[in-house]
Amino acid sequence: MTGGNLLPMALLRRKAVVYVRQSTPQQVNGNLESQRRQYELVDVARRWGFRDVEVIDEDLGRSASGAVDRPGFERLVEDLCTGRVGAVLCLEASRLSRNGPDWHRLLELCGQVDARVIDIDGVYDPAKPNDRLLLGMKGSISEFELSVIRARMYEAARQKAQRGELRISVPIGYIWHRDYGLSFDPDIRVQEAIRHIFARFREIGSARQVLIALTAEGMHFPRPSDGKMMVSFDWVPIRYRNVISVLKNPFYAGAYAYGKTEKRTQIVDGRVRKSYGHRKSYDDWGIMLREH
């Protein structure tokens, strides 16, 4: 941290930017204390002598890991490039970035335009080697913390799944009850639809022929109304994918499977992009508990 004149008058004539971020919508709605502390940085900036203070909070609910776009962070970078920013204020390094390249890119820009970084510990000048080193360490610690948190969460989930206790997503016909655990969907029509598919398959032995028979019967199949959450359903004419998804799902046979999908990472326009839900081959499933 620099000593002496931390914020020259020339910098105070520029604007200060307060960057506010939380990683998930759940944090935005539940952790209001963190929000309050971050917005209070506006008063901190004014106490340091800045008259023009701007808040950038478009990234509330967005991760700083580098896997998602952050329009607020990009706007901050653009403002820095204009030379009109005198200081960037954040509660801690992890608010700005948990991704090494983004963090060092920001520090480099601040150093080039003679802007300061201010957090709860003090004022830093990224153009000075000692301050740059300290800020670099803060960024590295922030990135390391994220990797440790992820590893612990994954291992905890895997250990719970090995005991068959992790509440994985269940197929149509089942629900997780808050008090009783796994149970059948109370909607009798949903239960009968699933049972009827299996009954027809035992008779015919072909998924395609089952579809033909059920279509002739005019059978409808439940589809989540919003396309995702199985809270309410729309009943639509049954399709082949409905039949095959029921017949091939090990859950209906009493098997507990975890790790059926994976994430994939690729570089798009110089940035990391992660996509989830890619199905693995059966042999690569993480955990399979038969007759669970």
C-alpha cells in the first residue's frame, strides 16, 4: 500500500467507480448485508474526496469466475480506457474477479491510466511494484479460494451420492418431499401414464411399437409447463422421446445414478465458455447404486 499522497487532486477530479457484485441470484435475494456493505463504498469514496461517484451493479447475480459474461465489468474496463476513472472501489478482490486473466487485465489498465484500487484495507496504486504485487496476491488468493470451494462442494456431493442420499433430479412420476424424502407424484394421472408405458412395453417389446399403440389410444404425456420445473404440467400427445426416456431411465428400475452428465469447456472470442448437461456414456457414469 502506498504511503504519502495516496490520492492526488488530479485523481479526485475524476470519477470514482464502485463495483458491486454477488455471484448468484440466491445471494442477491438472501445476503442483503453484503449488498449493503458494498453500496456503502459510495460513502467511502466521498470520504476520500471524490465528488463524482458512479455505481456499477449490473453484475449482481453473476459469477466472477470468467465462465459467464459480465456487462458491468466490461463497462468498468471501457470507462478505465477513457482515462476518466480515478479509482475503482470494491469490498474485496473477489468482487472484481476470481479469474486471473481478468484481474491482471484490470490492474494493468489501472496502472496505465494512473487509477487507484480501493478496498476495505486501503488504497493501492497498480503502477507501483509493491502495490501491484500485493494486489496480485489478493487476486491469486481469491482465485484459489474459488477452486477450493468448488472442490469441497463436489467432493461433499459425491460422498453423499455414494450413500444414495444426494437429492438428484428425479424423472416424471417421482418427487422429493420436504419431510418424507422420495415419493411418487401425488398426481394419479402422472403415475398411470408411466405405468402404462411399461405395461405396453412388456406386452410388445418395442419402443417404436409402444409409441404407435399409445398414439392410437390417444394417450397424452405430461410436460413441465415452463419446460424445466416439474411443478405443473401440460398434457400433450405422446412422442417417441417420451417413451424412450422412460424406458431407458435407470431410476424407474430402482437404480440410483449420479454423474451421468458432464460440463465442457471451450474458448470463444478469447474467453472461457462452459456448457453443462452433456451426457456421458454408461461406462463413464460416476456412481450407480442398483436396487437402491
